[in-house]
Amino acid sequence: MSDQITTDPSKPAQRMRAGSMTLTLGPWIVAAILLAALPFIFTSNSGLTIMNQMWITVVFALAYNMLLGQGGMLSFGHAVYAGVGGFACMHIMNASDFFASMPLPLLPIFGGLFGMGLALIVGAFSTRSAGTVFAMISLGVGELIAACSVIIVAFFGGEEGISGDRGEALPFFGLNFWSQIEVYYLTAFWVFISAVLMYLWSRTPVGRMANAVRDNPERAEFLGYSSRWVRFYSFVASGFFAGVAGGLFAINYEILTEENLNAASSGVILLVTFLGGVGFFFGPILGAIVFTLVQTVLSLETELWAFYAGSLFVATVMFFPGGLAGLIMMHVPPLRLGKLGVLTVPYIKTLIPAAIGILGLCSLVEMTFHYRHAATGDHEMTLFWTTFDSHTILPWIIAGAVTLIGLGIARTTAPALKEAWNEANTAGGKR
Amino acid sequence: MELILVNLIDGLVTGLLLFMLSAGLTLIFSMMGVLNFAHASFYMLGAYFGYQISLALGFWVALLVAPVIVGIAGAGVERYGLRRVHQYGHVPELIFTFGLALLIEELVQFIWGKNQMPFNGPEVLNFTAFAIAGNSIPAYKIFMIFISISIFMGLLYILTKTRVGMIIQAALSYPRTVEALGHNVPLIFMGVFGVGTALAGVAGVIAGPVLGTFPGMAFVLGSIVFVTIVIGGLGSLWGALVASLLIGWITTFAKSYNVEMEAVLNGIGIATPDDLSENLFRDFWALTSPQIADILPYILMVLILIFRPQGLFGKRQS
């Protein structure tokens, strides 16, 4: 991070780097190739569905991070902008004359414009201050609009929501977007475009000032910038991209309901963004990918996945406020020093027992849950490919012992890991 | 006339219940500058603990013990959670309490399941206190009013008249000076957090039998509590009281009188369009006050934030 911001005046090429609009092409080309190639690796329909959901979450999380990470504004009702964008797209889909004269790939733009329109209205009064007051206003407005969805049936469709048919659009170079794979490439195209645009936005003077206002609004004011307007611009831009995500959702699922607006969706996007890491541009992307995968896999395996997700979230906030991206970027200095190898053995010694201990803890939790909530007489449960009777003492002893031993080993090896970490971050030879 | 009196009592019950939550929340806010998102979750914990204890030892023991347990849990959260996150700044603190609210809801579902618990009030209070024009007022409601008011009186007395209250008030405004005078300020903060959450626990125990003990109860009341203290002015105890009563009465009256939007609009001189079924605003015309009763607090909050951002009783913000 730091080398991007500090400039060396003796090198003219570096002087403008902080605000320059250039892209480091490498990662973007890799991302584009990956986006295009993934359907050939995961060819099944369920794979495509999961990937579509993932990319939509990526756009939404990146838009959210324009507020939280780059602007320092915590919003508890951001699902509203995506939702309203999606609902607007749905109405366009249902306006058959207009929709029949428009190619489907343009639809997310309209979603974005509607999301932006709402953000213009709300931002006019909510961006006056950041922090707690902003968070409260976002919560109130979010609740207000979510509650309106059941009352204003003409626009939100009441409890059953509104649905449409994406196939009614003007064929786009002969494509009707009836099949999943066509929708995938439409989504992938928009994800790529949105991500590039959001990255470029963070490089513009406005994007840079958003960071300044986040860190020290008072000083930004003294430099002659109105921190309120800087926040307002970030908010409106974020509303636009949230609306794009909503439009993609409308295209992909062809139905929008109250669920797209409510506080639970807003909470999930906060969770995704924070897990991924708010400090880096790629954090939310990582968060969206990991969260969607975890959600898909875990929700198949256990009823308690929301409990695990919640625990993971609280642990992240408490111990790794940088999120996943922060954890990864922590390893850049050791890599630069060429000392990443020092960490390998201590990592194996600590993390593997810790993982085993946590799995043991999870099985204790699962067994307690089964013991309390399974139907009477149903004593059998299957956990980690073994079937046993949850009402006998033996499985409890095994799970408890695994937990204690795993966490115990991790605890005893942790100081060695810390030492290795300090060593890996120290330049020069062994001290 | 009689109906107004009944509604006044009902609104008072709701308002005082809200106040028990918002009082603790606003105290914690003025102390740490962070809104405890999980505050309503402690209210839910109070209801569930109360239910579990009342099964074994009866309602009255539950009313005494459950808030204490909730208070200890709250103090623990402050000591081992919030104090740790505090170093990262206010936004992570807010996110932490938000995550905690999620976690507590999942935890409650994990232990007690998703169904409503059969939590009943005490048998002693299971009679009609008095009736107003055929509308009977249960004794339990009177009991709720009595408990809330006595807690408010007690809180006010402790905060303004006792030595402990003086130290707390001083620690709110000048923590460093108070620390220099030899008081353990982190301990005071932990204590206030614990007492605030214990108040929420009391509210949970007495509201559980009336409003239902189910995993969504924190969410139902939670956002209204934030709205309350924003309207009242962040950090103001009197503001919290006034806003709670205001919201209690507004929602109760909106629910019991069926005012139609059409009548209101006609009243101020806007004629009903001829063909409503095709009109873009048909839902707007068909609005009734019971329908929007639950979102009235949010509308009120948005209006307050636009026209008086510091809240009714709040101090002017910089």
C-alpha cells in the first residue's frame, strides 16, 4: 500500500502515480480470462447458477465498499439501492413495447440509474455526517423502504414480488438470453466493466478525496474540500453500481421480492464486504467469492451455517479487522524480504491443530443441536462421514478430546509462530 | 373519549417499554460514543432467560435473576469484546455490535429453536384491574407501567443524587480527569454497560409474556429503539423518555383509528381521481393509518434528521 501513496519527487514518472488513471493491466487480464474460461471448467447448470450469484454479489460488495472501505461510511440499508434498481428493471421488462425495442445487456444501466436516483434523494440529507448518524439514517431509510414494499403494491408487488421474462427483449446479435450460459456471459461482462469502472473511480481525485475525508474530515475541509459533497459523490456512485447489481439480479432470477430490500440482505452485504476486507480494492471480490461458496457448501451440510457465519464474522471483527484481504496482504513484507519460507513450518504446526480443534468444536455444537432438536427417538446422526448415536457418551468424549487436544497444541505452538512472524518481518539476517 | 383513555394507557405501556431499552442504549452511547446494535438482543436474552428460570423457580425469581445474568453477560461483552475492538475505531465497534446481534439471534435459535416459547406472566396478575367503558385493562399492564416508572425514578435518583451517579456523570464528560482523581474509569464503563444491558433484560422479562418470546423479537423492537434515541437526541435521557412515549402513542393511535389517506387528501382539497384502478398512485390513495403505523417512527426519524439533525433534546453537533 504505502509505496503507492508516497511519491519520490526525483522520479517524474512516479510523481503522478497516486492520482493517475492507469490500470496495472496484469491482474485485470487474468480476471477477464478467468471470467471467460470458468464456464468451460464448471459446465453444470448448478455451477453456472452459483457463479452468477457470486458475480452479482461481487458487484454489490464492491459498490458497498465504495462507501464502507473507501469513504468510511457504514450503511445498514444498502440493499435498498440494489433492490430499487432491480425492481425498476423488472418494470422495464414488463413494459413490453419499450422492452422489445431494447437489447437486454443495456438493462443494468437502467437499474443503475434508478439506484443512483434514489441515492441522490437520500444522499441529499444522509451524507451530512459520517459515522453513527449516517449509519442510523441508512438503517431508518432502509427499514422505511423495505416496509413500503408491502404497502405500495403497484411498484413492489406486495408479498409475492414482481416477476418478468428477460426473453422478451430485442435480440442482441441473435442472442435471446434464454439459456443460463448466455446470462452468465452477460453477467460476467457487466461484472468486469463495473469492477474496472469502480477501480478507476477510486483513482480519480474524487475517489482519493473520499479516502482523505474518511481518515480526517476536518483536515480535508481545511484543504478546501467540502467533506459533505465528497461523501455525497461517493454515495451516489455507490448507489449506481448497487443498482447495476440489482439489474443483474433481475435478469438472472427474473423475480424480485421484499427480500431483496430488507435489512437481512443489507446485513449480508456488510458481512461479505467485511469478511473480504475493506482496506483493499480486491477484498470485497474475495469476500463475495468465499462467502457464496461457504454459503452454498455449508447450507447443504448443516442447518447451523448462519451460526457459523455469524461466529466467523464476529471473530473477524475482533481479531482481523483487515479481513481476508488484510490477512493476505500481511504476507507481502515477508515475501519482499524473501522470508516467507520461515513461516511454513510454524504455520503447519499451529494452524492444522487449530483447524482440527475447531472442527471438533463444531461437531460438539452439531451434536448438542441434534440432541436438543432432533425428533424424539431419532438418536442417529451422521457427522464427518461417520454415523453414531448422539445419546451415548462415547462420541461426546471423542469430540471433546479432539477439540481440547487440537486447540491445546495450537496454543502451545502459537508463541513459536509469533516469533517466526517477527523474524520473517525483520530485514537482514537472523538477530 | 373512553377509547382515547384506553389508547393512552396502551401507548404508555409501549412507550415505557421502549424507554427501558432506549435509556440503557442512550446511556451507553453517551459514555462510549458507540451505538450498541446488540442492545435489543440483550432484551431478547432477558426474555428467554426469564422464561427458562420461570419454568423452574417461578416468574418473580425470574424477574430478579434474569436481568442480573443479562447484565453480567453485557459486562463481559464490554470487557472482552468491545474494549478490544475499541482500538480500531467507531465503525468497527458498530460492526462488532451488529455481528453480535446476528450471533445472539442464531444462538437463541440454536438453544431454544425457532418457535415461540409459552412464556406466561404470573398467575397473581391474571385479572382485570379495571374496565373503561367495556374495555378491560389487565393488571399486568398496570404492573408493567409501575415497574418501568419505578426503574426510571431509581435511575434518575442514582444518577443525580448519589455519589456513584456523580462519578458516572463526571466520567461521561471528563474521563481523563476522573481517572486522574483515582477512579477506575474502565470499570465504570463496564458497570454502566452492564446496568444498561440489565435494564434491557428487565424489559425482556416483563415484555416476554405480552409481546411473545420468539427469535425475531430483538429485530422487531431493535430498529425502533434506535429510531427512538435518534429522535430524542443521541445521549439524552430525557429525550429518550419523550421520544419513547411519543412513538408509543403515535403507533397506538394510528392502529386504533382507521384514518384513510383518501379522506385526508380530500380534506385538504385534493379530489380523488376518477379511475383509481389504473392510477399510478392507487396504493397511495388506498393507504390507511393502521397500515403505516409501524413505519410512522421511521418517517418521523427521517423528518427529524432533515429538519433537526441533533434530535429533539440533543446538543448541537459540530
